[in-house]
Amino acid sequence: MCGRYAATKNPAELVREFDAADETGGQARGADYNVAPTKNAITVVQRHPRDAEGHVLTEEPSVRTLRVMRWGLVPFWAKDPSVGNRMINTRAETASEKPAFKRALAQRRCLVPADGWYEWRKTDGKKEPFYLTGEDLAFAGIWESWRDPKDRDAPPLITFSIITTDAVGRLTEIHERMPLAIPRRRWADWLDPDRTEAGELLAPAEDLVDSLELRPVSDRVNNVRNNGPELVARVEPAAADLDEPLFELPK
């Protein structure tokens, strides 16, 4: 799963990295080393422009932009936005079937830029936090626009969910699930607004997973109120008495 991640790049950096226009409108947070559910975060979307009446101009080229969204998907048909607290992740295996996710998967995919994410390994009844990080990291996401049925004049609430899949490679030694990281070579396909079938894009890229650094970190990350670069600093794990390590930790 993915319940916490780090995102420290500012909009100007992400504009260059994703070749996107900045439409965060000054809402972007500063560097966040402990992004948690219900927080606002920067995402990347690609959409066709609309005319003055709001109609999609499919004949016009799509435009890639940075948008600020709240983490925790609220389906358009939800009566209360609190449902988003339970929809921070979407399973790749069932996303195309579940009513809460299938329309967004077909029509509203996004990328979620990240420096890395945190995962906890259970060892002798304890949970050891690890930070998993790599270059050009972006999670597969879906998003929705929700309007309060009791106040149609209120601005829409824009929310997102991170897609997860079975862990592969070394990551299976930490947790059975992982966020679906989309490699740079697939960014355009994932964001393509004219592509309605995600298909093979929902399969994890094992070469990307193999390139990740798996770094033991402090349990300070357990508290969402803690934030700062010290959360991603290497801390040797408590369970260091194994005959053989579960995986080789990068130097």
C-alpha cells in the first residue's frame, strides 16, 4: 500500500521535469517529507481544453498541467466527502471494476510526483520503517471532481487516489503491496486523455523497482506531525542480528 510519502520538489522543478504548465495557483505546499492522507499535494494531469460553455475540445491538443489535489478520492456520486479518507489507495487488480474507481481510471488518470515513499516491515512484533526512493519517481493515480449536493455554488473538491499493486522484487521483503510507479517512458501513455484502457500500464515496471534504494529510517515518520529532512535520513534497523539480510541495503 502507500499511506505516506515524501514530495519536496517545488512547482518550478516539476514544470521542467514533467514538461507541464503550472496551474497550482499558489496552493502548493513547501517541501513535505511526510505527505499523509487528506493533505493537499501536487499532481500532473493532461486534458483537452474546454470552450466557454465547458465543452471539451477533443480536436485541440491536450495540455499537461500541475494541479493541487487532496489525497483521498471522493467519487462524484458521494454524499459526503469523508468517504475519501478510506480511498487513499486503489487496487490495480480491481480498479476497472469498482464503481468508485472505474470511471476515473478510464477518464481521469494522473501522476503523483514523489521523492519516495515509506513502508513498514513487521519484524518480531515490531514495525520497522523504510524509505524507498529513486530518480524520476511518479505514482499512478486517478482523480475525481466532487460537488457538495447541498451547495452547488461551492467550488468543486478535487481529490486523488494512488494505485497500488502486488509488490515485486526486493520490495516483497518489506510489504506485500506497493504503489504503482510509472517509469518516465510510460508517462505520456498514462496521462493520454484519449486512452480509455489502462491495460498493461497497470503492470509494475520491475526495472524501476530494482533501481530503488531501500533505506531504513527513524520511526519519527510514524507521527504525521513530524516533518523535515531528518525523516529520510538512514538509521540502521533494530533487527540487525539476522544471519543473512533480507536484502542488500544500498550504500
